[in-house]
Amino acid sequence: MKFQPSKFKNIIFDMDGVITSEYIYWDTAALTVYELLFDYRFYGKTEIDRESCLENYKELRRVIFDGDKTIKAVKALGVNTNWDLAYLTFCVSRYLEPEIDTLDEWHFRSVRMFIENITAKAPEVYSLAGELAANACGVPSAEFERTRGKLWHSLYTCFQRWFKQDGLNKHETPLVPLEDVRAVLGYLKNTGAKLGIGTGRPRDEILYPLKSWDLLKYFEENMIATYDEVSAAEKNLRLVRSIAKPHPYVFLKAALGLDYPDKKIVGCAYAKSVAKATAVVGDAPSDFIAARVAEMPFIGVLTGVDHIAAEEYFKTNKADFIFDDITGLMPEENRKGGI
């Protein structure tokens, strides 16, 4: 079946693994895990050398995420954000070895194998990992609670410092050449579809590459839903469970518009006709699940961390369309030069 964008009122893009490469985010997550585990200001015993970390962050990622195999294992659980990647890796590490004090490859290989054998999926996996780690470390479970505990506050602070203050965000790259990204977005916009974004990243972080790469003009301002909207909705509605992906909230918020009431979205009282006329472009199972729950057509792209597993998953679960990358969204003769 040929993809015909004119059949859709809206097309909503995930960002990481679809338009933007996640590599620098994985580097940041690895630095965050390292700092939390080993720096005395958090849960370690010594002071880490930040300059050395910045010089060797690729090697740190290789060890801490076991050659990126841990990232694949975490993604397979339906985990979406790289904060959660850091959170799960830290919790399992502390559970397996509460007094860890050295960067040991075998330890982090064990972390990966443990995660591969977890049967719980997101969001249940978060409370499981947090409680295991807290019990192993002899601290109240509330301290390791996702989004609310002391650990999460420290994790967020560390992550944002590495990414923004230490400048890792300056190394972000697109997954396909920028001229092709512009050509795709321009082509889709010219068919009459409205383009939006549904991402787990904070608004200011996603606006940085969009502005730097001159991509913001292709998207509707009222259809860019981010972590900021997810966090605000959870707080304002006093939700106990997370509405981050694989919950469909962020895609629905983008499709329905930022001014659409969160209570209606979370309560499934939104306009179903809009959802069914909105295609979601994603690279991971969490994107697919979110789209399916909302009855949104799903377009899978194979530019995520594990394209082989993603392709099998999308085929098995009957994604509406599957492309190697976002350039598959337009005819080949339109793919060069931008619009």
C-alpha cells in the first residue's frame, strides 16, 4: 500500500530516532549514571573528574551500556526517555552491587542481562526497579521513586548539566542529511497535512535543533507537545501513573492542539475523529503502542537503536507503513534539495 499523506489531516513526528540522532543523548545518560554511581555528592565515594569524563564519554557509554545492548534492552521494555534509560540502569546497578566503586565492564554486562530478563513493561518497570534498588541500598523506597524522589531530582540535575551546561547538546545531529529532512517536511506540508511533534524531550531542548537547522517553520506551533506538557498534566491532574509514552497523551496533545483540555485527553473524552485522521511517525515500540491505543495510524521508521528488532516488531504488529527512514514519506524524485 502506497503512503498518501493527503489522506491525513495531521502527521505527528517523534524526534529522537526519527529526525534527531539519539547518540548524544545516550552519551549524556551514560555520564549521568557514572556521576550518580561514583561521585560523593550523590551515591559514590570519590569526586569524579568532569574534564576527563567529557574527553572519554564515548568509552563511558560503551562500558555502562554494554556496547549499547543495554539501550536496546531498555527500549524493548517500552521505555521512551533517556532519563528513564539512566534511571533503570542506575537502579539495576545499585540493586546488583549496592557498594559499587569501580567502572567494571562485567558489572555493567550483568546489568544488561538483568534488564533483558525483566518481564514488567513501562510504566510498571519503574516502580519495580526503584523498589529493588532502594531495598538493596537500605534507603526508603520514596527516595528512589521515579519523578518524585531524591534520586530522580539528582538524575535530572546531572543529565541537564551534562547536556546543556557542558555543551553536549551542541553535538546533536540529524539522522538523514538536513537537505533531505527539509525536503520531506516541505513535501508533506505542501500536501496540506499539518505537521506536529510528540516527544519526551523538554521544549527548550527540542526547539534548539529545530531552530538551528531551520526546521521549525514546517511545524504548527500549537502542535509541538513535549515533556513539559506531560509533566504539567501529571501535576495539574494529580495523576499517580505516568502519562509518558507508551501512554498516547503526547501524540494526542500534539494532534488536538496545546489548548485542548488535558482532562479530556487523559479521560479518553477527546475527538476520536481527529486521532483517526492523524498519522504518527515513530521508531520504537513505545511509539507504536501509544499510537495504537489512540487509534492513530502508525508509520514505523527503522532509524532507532535496533532497526532489526524494530522492523520485526512493526511487521508482527501490523504497522500501517514501514520505511527505512523518513525519506520514505515522499516520492523519490522529491528527495533532494529541500523546499
